Amino acid sequence: MSQPLPHPMYPTANHDEQARQDFVAAFRAHLASQLVPGNRVAYERRALPRFVREHGREPADFHEVRAAMRGDSYYQFWSALQRRSQELMWESVIDTAERELPQLIDTAQTLAQRAAQSGGAGGSLRLDPTLVVPRYHTAVDIHLQPGGYHTDFAPDDVAAGAIYDMGLGIYLQGAAGPANEAMGLLLLSFLRERLPEFRPTRILDMGCGIGNSTLPWVTAFPEAEVHAIDVAAPLLRYGHARAEALGARVHFSQQNAERTDFEAGSFDLVVSHIMMHETSRSALPRIIAECRRLLRPGGRMLHLEIPRGSTPFQQFMYNWEVWNNNETFAVNMTGLDLAALAVDAGFDPTQVEAADHVQRRSREQRLYADETLWKVLFARR
Ligand SMILES: C[S@@+](CC[C@H](N)C(=O)[O-])C[C@H]1O[C@@H](n2cnc3c(N)ncnc32)[C@H](O)[C@@H]1O
């Protein structure tokens, strides 16, 4: 696994913590490369033939694959280990974040003060203590991260940000790169393939989290004014300090992407990276409509989403996260017509594209299937 990019906000694990984090990373790589493939064998050799015997046909969708697989002992064995690996992942990084928390809060405040006094990279942070965090984040601890993204456990907390930064590297087996920036780079490469001449001057990243996917946009378009929003205050505090520490000028604000306070027609590029699957069935159309409102004519909307699989078996494997990892809404993304979502929000159908974008991953870095196709929703206002 690649080493994380060192910066003043990245917690430094002590010897024992590092050993535990390395163990969890190796454990997850082992599950991905050695045990995940056995689920297909269990399906093809046992669950599928049994289903066909009983129904006279193959499962029609991933729900039926799930019904056929749930009782399979190999699947249960892998599933229990996979769930435990997720819990261990958080446990292993939380120790480091908690031990360093006072220092991290202090560093974040110093970097924020410097930015506010027009020093540093020139970015900003605007928090809104009155913002109501949507129920799709408060109802459960998303992907088992204790307290989810939004919970402040201490005044001026940055823990959720530090935990996400460390956890993402382990979760993706380093596939997101040393600065966890791969998803931003991936979407940027998509835009460059389609529109090599496009030079946005005002960019918005929705659901920016700690700004890990935002920063490639700053590097790619140094003249642009880059804004980044999220509902989670501890992520934004951490993200702002992280961006300042890395010399990236980003204006972070705590806002709900369903309705922001930015002026209509004030951006020429609105992007998001793996946000859509963590919203809700009713929020998602509102978010796409908000993108349309925010774009000036000719502006572009660009959303990156995780693969959902194309066969019922692959879809069943990807939806493991829904049933076992508190990714509750993500189930609605399976088979969702992204292009229709944009058209329903008012985009011209001839200006909308829902595409697959390939990322190569090693055997250890893949999640639940060999497939490496990310989903991209691309539209012109
Ligand atoms: C999986 S994280 C992705 C973070 C980051 N974009 C990345 O590439 O790693 C999804 C983020 O979307 C944010 N989010 C979800 N719903 C949102 C909404 N309605 N408005 C703003 N942010 C939202 C969450 O708080 C979380 O930080």
C-alpha cells in the first residue's frame, strides 16, 4: 500500500497503532484477493444450481441472488470477516486520531487563523451551526464510522476528518493514492478527455468531505475560484486546515447540496465524488436540480459514482455494503438511470451523458468484483 502524504493535519501513528493499521490493511487485501472470489464459486456451484432446481430459472435480480446466497456458509464466513475488517479499520485509526486530537485541533485553528488573516493559501471556512444535518446522515453511522461524518465530540472537533483521511487509505488499499486524490484525478481525466479546452473559472465540489478530491481541481485550474461544501463540520474544519497546509486555495462552507446559498448561474463547473450514493431517494433529484440552478449557460455538471455491477451477482456483491455497512441509500443506485435524473431536473436530454469510466486496480485493491467501471454523470447547462 502506498504511504499517505505527510502533512501537519495527518495524524502520526505510534508503533503499536501502525502495526494494527498495517494488519487491517493486509487483512482487507487478503479478503479482497483470496476470499472474495470464493463467493462466485459458492454461487455458481451451490446457490445458483439450488435456485434453478427450485424455481426452474436463474435469479432475476440481485434480491433473488441475495435470497439464494444468504444461507451459504462460505458467504456467511466471508461476510462476517468483511464486516469485522470494517470495524477494525475504524478502531485502528480512531486510537491515533484520539491520542493526537488536542494537537490536531490546535494545528487546525492555527492554520484557519492564518488563512483568515490573509496568510496561508488564501482559502476560507464558513460553518453554519444552524444547518440541519439530513436524516440520511443522522439515522445511522454511515459505513460504521462511529458518529458518522458530522458528529462533534469536542469543541472545534476535527476527529471525523482525520479518521476519514486515514480510513480511506486503508479502505481502498491505497488505490486513492497518497493524498486520497484519485477520485478527483479520475473525474478530471474524464473532463479532459471530453473537453480538453474547457477552462472553468468558478468550480463547486459538492459533498467534498475533507477536500481530498477537491484539491486536484485546484491544481488543474489554478486561476479558478474553487468552492467546496459539505454538511459535516468536523470534516470541513479538517479539510480547510489540510488544504491550507498543502497550499491549496479552497473556500469551504457548511451547506446542504439540496439547496445552497450561492447565486443562480454563478458556477461554470459543479462536481461531486462518491456523494450521490450517500444521500437519499428524495434528496438526489433536489441536488441535481440545484446543480442546474447554480450553473451558468454552457456550464458543466460532473458526478462520479462507485460501480454498482452489471449482472445480478455483481450487483448483489456491491450491495453487501448496503446490508452490512450502513450504506443504506446506496441500494437505490443499482440500476438507477442517471441520465434520466438529469433530464428530470431540467437538463436538455441532448446535453446529458451517463458514462462508465475505467480505473485499473490490483487484485488486492478491488472491492467486491473484478469490474473497475466508475459511473459518471455529465451534463451541459
Ligand atoms: C463518501 S463521502 C465523499 C467525500 C469526498 N467527496 C471524497 O471524494 O472522498 C460523501 C460526502 O458527502 C457528504 N454529503 C452527503 N450528503 C450531502 C448533502 N446533502 N450536502 C452536502 N454534503 C453531503 C457527506 O457528508 C460526505 O462527506
